[in-house]
Amino acid sequence: MTSEQDRSPGLAARLSTIDESIVDAARLAGRDPGEITRIVVTKFHPASLVRDLHALGVREVGENRQQELTAKAGELGDLDLRWHFIGQAQTNKASAIRRSADAVHSVDRDRLADALHRAADDDSFLDVLVQVNLTDDPARGGVAPGDARALAEHIMTLPSLRLQGVMAVAPLDEEPASAFARLRAVSEDVRGIEPSARWISAGMTGDFVEAIAAGATHLRIGSAITGPRPDRG
């Protein structure tokens, strides 16, 4: 089993490599690297890895599953971390998600937005993004691009939610550049009703360069930084 002492040097090197690549891609696109947020996705990794990442300067962490989000955020409450929930959410888990997340990237229906709003127990805001489905498969998470504006308008009626922008995953059967160009068009439409909703959450390990070129502001990068996910068996 790899010790934390053995893990940290490799972790630091992988983090540095990705960050250098982000800077290079931003400059190639004529963008300021400082306007891009790198979120480290720690799915299935232990809380101790997140603590190691924090020691390396990471402050933005992403989780796909409510149970992991709740457990890790609770265990690491002493650290100044910003937690991003990026997975598909069930409405009956909205309260648990809201208690631990600072931002939810995967709002894809009115009912989920309503549930997140009802879960507010103080006067704080929850940052949310409209998840857009860029595939032809309606079973995939996200709203159709043509329905994103209506969902954004609904979110804006819920005072405890703060609409920040849009999120999507590039389809496997399409070039990332063209998919992210479509997402950018959706982003521009949403900004037509809420100019401050400037986040574009797009880009993972294999396509973040194309996402940056298309205007992505938030990248969701996992194993290229964390290493292979642990065996859950």
C-alpha cells in the first residue's frame, strides 16, 4: 500500500504538470490563466488525499456522489476548501448536498432546483449551474440546449440559489471543440438573462485544452492529478 510520504511527491508532480498545461492552453487561446479555476475531482479517493492536495495549495475540490461529498466535507471541516458537486443528483438528496456543497454544477430540472432551494436553512446562497446535455441521448444528465434558458429563468426565481452559468460533458462521438462551441452558445444565451452567470464548467483530463479554447472557466480534472482510483472491491 502506498504511504502518504510516497504519494505526495507523485501527486505534486502530477498537479504541477496539469497546471502548467492549463497555463499553456490559456495563453495559446489568448486568455488569462488566472480566470480559469482548476477543480480536482477526488471520486473514490480517501479524505487523506484531499488533505495532501490542500497542503499543495488546492482549494477547489469536486465530488460526484453525495455520500462521498458529505463524508469528506465533514472530515475535512478544518480546511479552507470549496466543494463542488458535479454528479447527477436525486431530489431526495438535495438537503444533504446543500449542507456540504458550495456549488452544484449539475442542476438539470426545475424539481432539483426547487429541492435545493427548499433545503436552505440560513440566508446564504448556493452557487448553481445549469447542466446541458450535448448528446442525442435524453437519458444522459442535463437539459437540451434549447431548454437551458427556461431552466435558468426558473432558477432565478429561487432567492437562495445564485445562477453562475452552465456545465456540460463533451460527447464521446463528437470532437470536443465543436461540442464546447455549442456549450459556449448556450452560455451566451443564459448570460442574456443573467449577465453575471459567466461560469462555463467544461473540460476534463482528455479535453480541457479544447474547453479552454472555447471559454471554459472551470475545469474538472480527476485521475490525471489524483492517480488511478482505488479499487473499491
